[in-house]
Amino acid sequence: MLDSLLTPSTSSHMQTSATTFDHEDFLNHIFASAPWPSVDETHAPQPPPSDVFVDSRNQQIMMMPLSSHHQNDNVDGSSAHALYSGFSATGSRPFHIPQGSGGGPMHQQGQTQRQPQQQASASTDTGGTAVSPSQSRTKVRARRGQATDPHSIAERLRRERIAERMKALQELVPNGNKTDKASMLDEIIDYVKFLQLQVKVLSMSRLGGAAYVSSQSSEAGGSHGSASSAVAGGNQPTGNSNDGLTMTEHQVAKLMEEDMGSAMQYLQGKGLCLMPISLATAISTATSHTRNSLIPGAGDVGGRPSSSNLSGKTVQTMNTLKLNSNGNCMAEGSSSIAVKEAVSISKP
Amino acid sequence: MASADKPINTDVPEKDVFTLHFLQSLSNLRRQNTFNSPEKTNDRVKKIKKAAYVSMARAAGGTNRLWSRALLRRAAKENSKVVRFPRRKKRVTCLRRRRSNRRDPVEEEEAERLRNLVPGGGGMETSKLMEETAHYIKCLSMQVKVMQCLVDGLAPK
């Protein structure tokens, strides 16, 4: 279809733009007429060569449909309609008139319609593409009432960055609803320590002999508490005297002052573990032991596969922690106090 | 300095990557002759722990993260191995900014503590440190999950 348009026609078909087109000419008119009505009249009478699309009008041709996209719908519709009907080789008259007559007013229409569009989109430039988003990227604009010297800007940026990352960390850490930055950092630090301790405990428990371990969070309640289950099998207990318990407690108290982790390690080395008092009381009520006396646990806990006996002394220095021990049910009767020791694990 | 940062990337690979690396390291450990003797359980514990950390570092992004680099370097030093990392150009600009950006002593003590915990935290400024911490926490929790699953799955009875 286009070939017919491209064939050079006789000059008899050539007329002014006001009336009829040539077959290859009307395309130019269609494309060129709308935004450039003045150009239209001057260029129209010239007979276009066979290579019609080579000249600079090419750009016009290409640009016209693009610019028409920016305009409003009805404007688009008319030019699109014009384009559409332009490709049919039938009467050129009907669509020229909306072109020619609409070319002038269409142009103005387009412009006026373009402006409210842009104003609606709240950009401040007139015509052309919007420049404002790129502007905000190149320069940091200071807010009202704040200094704009580079140091404070740098400080502000740095603080914003840190705040941003704190927010990301807040979601990771459980119990991260603290608004204070310092306490949030404390939580983060505790959580990292806890995770590292968990890795260590899990690597120990893979030996298949470790005791029950619960988390050591004394202040933070049960938020980090998760007990890793372990198999308590095959540990040979040795007798331990009552003094050893006191010594152990003192030792643990000393260790706890410096580092919880090392205290836990020490206890684990002895086959003991720490747990919050609330948990201990729960266990004790479950196993119907009283807290204050040393009770050999052998007889009472036959039903349970693994017994937990409470040591009689609660150490006052450790606020919410109690020494607890865990051992096999078969080995209980051997000692008068409820502390069992695991030989295989010694303190590193 | 750009006014807007790129979004922080703290993606962590899935569990199976971690599992793969960890199991590989465990099987390597098993091949050692001195491993299974019952007396030296302490060493065994330590080795397992170290294997856990190293495998975690490798799984979590190899040498792309500062903490994993520091971990691997530390581990390699103990084994007296030479580890080579590809040089990153970003280092220079980080060092240049260090002097002006590390102020604010209120949070610096906390940042100090964090630096002691997170491997490789000594040379970082605070914002970078927190980014590394976030990634480290994610990787640690993933590693813990993996190890927990293994323990539960392999425990007798």
C-alpha cells in the first residue's frame, strides 16, 4: 500500500495544501501540518522527489506522532484519525480539512492543553520534559532554619544513615521495640552474643552428651529463651561433696561478673546449667520437689525420663538465676545431693 | 557524597547453602585421624565451632562481606594458610572518610562493644558496622537453625 504512495506522481496532482494531496505528498502534509502550520503552506506546492522521506521533514514526520502523544486525548484522537485515514488512499479531502483547519487551532489547543496537564502534575517547567526530579538528585537542599555548611550536612547524612540501619536492625532483633538508641544497641549486642553462644552450645551438643542448656538472659526475661534439647546419655557421674557446690557457686558468681559466656561454659563443664528461677520453680512444682531442702531425687522421679533436681541452696548473689543440674535418672541415687557431674566435658 | 544511599542489601542465602557448607566441613573434619578420640572432646568442640563459623562465612557470601573476610582470615592464620582476597577499590574512599565521620561519643562505646563482637569490626565506621552487623545476625541465625535441625535429626531415639 505504501508503495503506491511512494511512486512519484504527476504534477497534475499537485495542488496547494488547501485542497488535495498527492499520494506520497499527503503523508508529509499529515505529519507536518499540525504543529507547523506555517511550514505547511510553503512546502506543500513543491513536488516531492521520489525519496520523500529523506529530508529534514523526516524528523518532523517522526516527531509529530510523538508530540501528539503529549497532548490531550481529543487532540490525539484527531491527529491519530488523520494519520489513520491518511494511509488509505481514498479521498484526501476529508481528512485534510481537519488537518489544515485543525492544524492551527490544534496546535494552540495542544499547547494550552499541555500546560494544564503539567500544572496538574505539579511540575514547574513549561514544555519539555520535567527537570525537577533530576534537580533534587544533584543538590542537597537544606531545610529551613538549618545550616548549610558541609560539616553539618555530612553529620546529618551520617546520622540519617545510622538511623536507617538501626531501623533495619530493629526488625531483626527480637524485642526490638525500644525507641532509645542506646538500649537498642544493647539489645543488639546481647542478641549477637546470644547467637554466638548458641552456635557454641550446638557445636558442643553434637557430641551427644551435653546437658540441657537454657539461655542466660537474666534481665531480658524470657525473650531470648530457647532451650536446645540434648541427649543426656552415657554420662558417668562421680560423687561430689557439698562443699564443691559452694565453691562452684562462688566461682560462677565471680565469672559472671566478667562475662556470662565464660560462666556458662564453666557450669557446662560441670554438667550444670543456669536457668531463670521462674522456670526452675515451674519444674520444681511439676516434679513436686520443695525448693529449700536437699533432696535426693532418685525415688520420686521415676516417671520422668530425665529428672531435674534442684539444688537446695539458692545463691542470693545471683539475682534470678539458680543452679540447676540435669542428669540421668539411673545415676541419681549415688549422691546425697542433687548435683551430678559429667566427666566427658571439662572446662576449656 | 550521594544524598541518597542505595538500598542496603542484606540478603542471605537460603538454608541449604549453609547446610551444604557445614556438612562439607564436618565431613572434612571426620577424615582427620585425631578427631574421634573421646579424650580430646574439648578440641573437638573447638574444631566443630570453628568449622561452623568458617562454613558460615563461606556460605554467606564468601569474601564479599567484611566480616566473613575477617573470619576467614583469622581462621586461615591459625592454620597458617595464606589467604588472598581480591582487592576492592572502595577501601580507599572509606579510609579517607574515617577521620571526619567517626565522632559522636555517645554511641561510640556501644559501637566499640559491637566491634569486638562482630569479626572484622575494627576498621569500620559506624554505619558500615551496623550494616555488617545486620548481615551477620541474619547469617548467625541461619546457621543456628541449620545446626539445630541437624542435631534434632541426628540425635538418637
